[in-house]
Amino acid sequence: MNKRIHIIGGGMAGAEAAWQAANAGVPVVLHEMRPRVATFAHKTGDLAEMVCSNSLRSDDDEHNAVGLLHWEMRAAGSLVMQAADASRLPAGGALAVDREGFARHVTEAVRNHPLIDIERHEITALPEEGHWIVATGPLTSNALAQSIREATGARSLAFFDAIAPIVHADSIDMSVAWRQSRYDKGETEAERKAYVNCPMNRDEYEAFIDALLAAEKTEFHQGEAESAPTPYFDGCLPIEVMAERGRETLRHGPMKPVGLTNPHRPGEKPHAVVQLRQDNALGTLYNMVGFQTKMKHGAQKQVFRMIPGLENARFARLGGIHRNTFINAPTLLDRQMRLKQRPGLRFAGQITGVEGYVESAAMGLLAGRFAAAEIRGCPLPDAPQDSAMGALVHHITGGADAKSFQPMNVNFGLFRPLDAPMKGGRKGRPARYKAYTDRAKAAWRAWLEAVA
């Protein structure tokens, strides 16, 4: 067989994709520009270099979604998980690693694989022919990003991205909040109740603005500010930046109270309203509309839990600001991570709109397996949606709202609801999460047996 898979990028996703494809018997060329072309974040030329944390988060595979993802990757022979286990550091229930040892393990394993060649140079344009996986991550070079823009029709890929938090729907207090679209717009009942509304009176609003302005904010990483032409994506100003323009700015922007009637207090007009919009097809996650932020995570929890109805909010994702490069995967990729208009191109890792080292590696694992199977003439079935891997792929390739698509970590809000709802609120959560993981493991085992 003379067909090869070419992979652009030797980070978590690229290294994992190369390992999976080569172990399936398909030759791989891994193109990595470092150390010939440096980035502001990386320090070495090693593959899978960890730049912002040494933690792969919780390793609990029974009650935690990322721990479940660890389990699925180990079951599939993941190189990233092999390296993590070999370089593990004491960290309680978390999976923390020695960064240098981890990257060295991955680099040596890939370098020594007989079916993998590493080429150290920059790819500046998407190729027209062949089987390719683009796994260049959030620091995709400007030249390649421009080529991706041209191929996908996307207006912009690289920018300082101010991201809004996402809340688990079952943590919103609906005795305070209510469902209604402004002016009851919509042709169906679902459309007329598309938003969850959290009301504020004048005192609550003023206290919220004070806390917002006083909260500790993040700063740009060194080198990021000069690497992008504009500080924020158009239309995504952080909420605290809007508040700095005047205390009433938010009441005339994302927190305007017009066109809404609180059924809990129909005779009382809210001074301001925070709206949340459904963020996934399952209705388990809600996006805080217009609440992009650069507040530090601890401050976000304190400030946003001041909002009536969100006092006990659980966040599937907190807001943030950083340079990011990702495609609008729900509109561009199929369930096998191929670019719809150019099936020879697959995308993997953070550029697909997943967040986190583990999630990036998981997407590389699938992309490598899918590409190798296609070359061998025995295509694989899609990843099962009830698995963590499948839930994540489903989210980025169609489960998420394409209009508000932003990078996402794996979490149980991405999973299909259980057939038999489990009661008990906070006390019943461990049992519910265990039920998710049991179902996921069964689905993943069945898939691995089917594709073996």
C-alpha cells in the first residue's frame, strides 16, 4: 500500500492521530514546524508539548466526563494516555504529569515507530490532493490560517476570543427565572420560550455592576497582543468592557428588560434581565447571552452567582479570553471529521472547536482511526453518541448551535439524557453520572469490538 496520511501539527491531536493511523498499518508523515518556526508559547521542539498546564484534569472515570474520556482513550490504545501514565505526578484524583517527561515519551514513541516519518517544516497552505489531517491547534500559523479561511469560507479564524459562560440547565432556579423570547416572538411554542430570563431589580443591578467592574481580570499572554491585529472578535466585546463605558450600557445592551414579562411577578417590571439561550440540541446547556468575559474564573463564579436564578449555577464552561483558531465545525465537518466540500481533508484537535488537552487528543485519536480505515477500504462506523468521544464529536459536528459555536470541554451536558430520569437533585448527581459512564463504557466497548 503506497497511500499515506499526512498530518499537519505535532501537538496532542497530531501525535495521537499519527500513532493511531500507524498502528492500523498505514504510513504517516507528520509535519511539525517547531523548532524551525517558533511560537510565543512553546519552548521546545518536542511533540505534544504542554504549554499552559501540566494537568489532564480528573481521572475519575465513574463520575467525571473527562475521566471517562481518559478511560475510553486508554481502551483504544492512546499514546497520550500511555505517556501520561508513565510520567504521572501525585495530584490526588487528578492526572498531572511531568511535562518534559510526558513530551519526551510521546516524541520518542512517534520517532521510533517504523511507519511514521517526522518532517520539520511549516505547511503554509492546505494541499489539494491526498489524505490530510489538520491538527494545528489554537496557534495555527498566519499563512495556514489564511488558507483555511479561503477553503472554508470563514471570515476569521485567529482572534482574541472573548467567550461567554455556559450553565447546566438543571442548575437554574426556575422559581425565579422564566422562559420567554422578547415580545413572544416565534411561530411555535418552543420559539416563543427559547430563552431563560433572570430578572434584576435596581439594587441588584447596581450591585452587579459594582462587582463586575471590581472583579479581577485576565491579561494577555506575552506575545499574543502583537500576534493578532485586533484585540477582540467583532461583536464579542467582554461584558466588563461594555460596563466600563457607562453603568447603563448593559441595560441598553444584552441586559435590556424590554419585551419581557415575569410570570412570577407580573405587576413588577424588571430593571434588567439576563438572558440564557439553549446551547445544544439536547437542551441541557444554556449560554449566557452577551456575557463574553475576561474575568478570572473564581471571580466569574462569584459575580455571576449574584444573578437571581443563578445562585447555585453549575458552569459547563466559564468565560475566557485568548487567541484561538478554530473552524465552525457544525457547518463544515461531517461525523467522521472530514471537511464536507473536500473529504480528503480532516480536522482534529482544538481547531475543531474542542477545548483542552484531553479533548484535543481524543479528536486526534478518532481522526487517525477514521483516516486509516478509509485508506484501507474498510470505513469505520461513527463513534457512538453515548460514549464521551461520540458525544463530543456529535456536539462539534452538529449538536451545537452553529451561530454561537465556541470551544467546549467534554461534560455530561453533551450526553443524551438517560432513558429513565434520576431524581434527587445534587444528592442524586453521583448516581446519575455513574449511569452516564456505565452507558458510555458499554457503548465504547461495543464500538471497539466492532472495529477491531
